[in-house]
Amino acid sequence: MHDVLSLILGGGRGTRLYPLTKLRSKPAVPVAGKYRLIDIPISNCINSGLNRIFVLTQFLSVSLHRHIANTYKFDPFSQAFVEVLAAQQTNEAADWYQGTADAVRQQMRYVVEDPCKEVLILSGDQLYRMDFRQLLATHRETKADATLAVLPVPRNQVEAFGIVRVDETGKVVGFVEKPKTEEQLAPVRMSDEWLAKHGVHGRGRPYLASMGIYVFNRDALLELLTAKPLAIDFGKEVFPRSIGSHHVQAHVFDGYWEDLGTVKAYHETNLALASNNPPFDFHSPEGVIYTRMRFLPASRMSAASMKESLISDGCIVQEGTTLERCVVGVRSRIGRNVVLRDTVLIGADRFETDLERLSNRQRGVPDLGIGDDCTIENAIVDKDCRIGRNVRITNHRGVIDAETDQWVIREGIITVPRGTVIADGTVI
């Protein structure tokens, strides 16, 4: 594993996750109460024995950099590191990253200077647990120039992915980006026999979708990224071009995998993690997901009821409150007789002192957290929000998309942006 350098792509502006990405980069978005999205690929790397990791980002990277610097500290006598590479003006380029391939090309100097033989390229907004040693074993055993991880998907999901066609040995011989017609799909449909042979359990998922997880031989990566015309994106340009000129292999992954790139996917995935049988289990002793150690006290609940919910460290939930299918982030403070349903509460960066709360109340400013007698349903409340008393956030009119200074609705889900103050008695 010491021959592998890992690059995690932080993505662009994250417009589909707005307003969660209003003040932070996409990999820095919190998930499952106490983690951040970037913790998933970094933890998968560490658990796979890969400990030389660059994170490529360009938008609002301060909180991401702070999180990484405070979390991932290695033995000073080792060569391990996790570092952020932000887009910057150089003598060769003065533009933002135009796509995934362009991002790697702009930071190619760090790949060239590293003694690696292979480069692992990952996305920063996915939830999954993978042993990359198996992916690398496939890459090396087949003597491939590039290997991409693929996920079996059913017909109703193919339009969201790039779909690959492989031969009997698993070599990629065709690629269709987000197919929509049966004519496009017919050549890339895999037989049940081939899928069973490669460890795919269950039927009804005959298409192999690219997961955005790639391994390249370093020389092959350099060659593909410098070939004219210059490629902007791996999925749309690099792989379709390389199929005819290089050996591109597919590695089948049949575990849980979810792209958290939209508000709806983010909301649904977080709530699923709080269920009795979560599709992704953070409690698993295998493949631990690491995050920042905050040294917070245990959470305290007083005569409150909770059903299928996650409560993070340092929270206070007062009497009479009901939580149903909720994720409650660190340092959250929830008042009396509050009802939270299908809600992701991201939490707070700090605790307020009694003196601060008294001073704020005298000025009519609510405390950090959720005030007494509130009802919040089907919502995301971002960090450091101040929700007053008797507030109702339920989208009772069934609005699908809307936006104001205090809230954003996407696909019917209400998101309260970070640091928002909502006055007593407000109805949304």
C-alpha cells in the first residue's frame, strides 16, 4: 500500500446541497450527527493501509482545513499525511478547477513528486465502506492501466450514472454516460450469470454504474491527462477515450453506497442512519469511521421520548420533548415540549454561557438551539441556528421549491441555513 497515493476530490460549489454549502465546502458538510463527509473516504483509506492523502478543493475550504488539521495526526516519524490542496493561481494555470480531471491535472506536480506507482482517486461526498486493498488487488492482478469501481444498479437508477460494458474478464469495452433510451442500455446490460460469477447477490440490478472511484498507474494517469485535447472530466472524457488505447478494468462492489450530493439524498440518508436497521452502520467494529475528538460531555435527556433517532455528544433534551426519526448533532440544545420529526439538527460549534443567554434574551435574541413548544418536521436545521419559542417549521402548504433569507425549500425539504435567527411564533 505504500506505493499508492490517494486524491480525494472535494467537488465544485456544491449547488445541489445549498444552503448546506453556503458557508462550507461540500466535504465539510456534517453527516450522522458527529462526522463530516470527508471522514468517510479518509477513514476508508486509513483502514485500507493508505495514509498519504491529498484533498483537492477550491470553495470555502477553511472549515475543511481546520477539521482535517485537528483530526488526522500521524506519527511524526512516518511519511503519512492528510493535506488540503486548494485551487491556486500558478504560472501554468489561473483558473478554478473545471472538472474532476482538470483538478487532478492542476495539482499534478504533487503526484509527480511523490514516489507512488499508483494513484487512487475518490469523491468527497459519498457514504460507503470499502477495503481499497481489494480494488488494488483487481488492478494489479489484471495488469490494468486504470481500474474503476462499479456498482450493480436497477433500471430505474441508470440515468443518474455512467454505465460501463465489460467483457467476460471484466475489462471495460464500452461506456455510456447517463443513458436514457433502451437502445443505449441494451449493449451495457450484464447477464445474471456474469453478475453471479463476480459476487453480485440478488437479481434485478443488471447494469454496472461507475462509482467515481478510480485507480490509475501513475504513468497512465499522466499520459491521459496531458493528451490533447485536454480532458475536463474523468467520467465524461477520460474513460471513454481511454477504453480504446489503454487496459481499463472494472472492479465490482456490491455493498452499501450512496451519493449525498443533493439535499434530498442528504436528508433521506441521514434519517436512514437513525433507523433500527440502518443501511450503513457506524457501530460496526470493522472499518471504523474516524472524526475529530471534541472531548464533549455525555448527552442529557429529561423525561423526553425518542424513536429511531441518533443523539450526538454534548446535547441537552428537556422534558416533554418528542424525537421521531431524527439526527441530533453535537452540542444541540432542545427545549421543553418540542416535537421533532424526520429532522436533521446539525448542532452548534460551542456552548453558550448563562451570562450570554441572559444578555441575548434581554435583547430579544433566542438561545442557541430549539426553543420551547416548537414543532419541526421534514427539515434540516444547520449549525448555530437560534429557533425561538412556539415556532412551527412544517411546510404546511406543501411548497416544493422556494427561498427566503431565513429558509430554503428544495424538493419539499425545509433547510434553515447556518446561524439563522428565527423569532418566537414564526410559522414556515
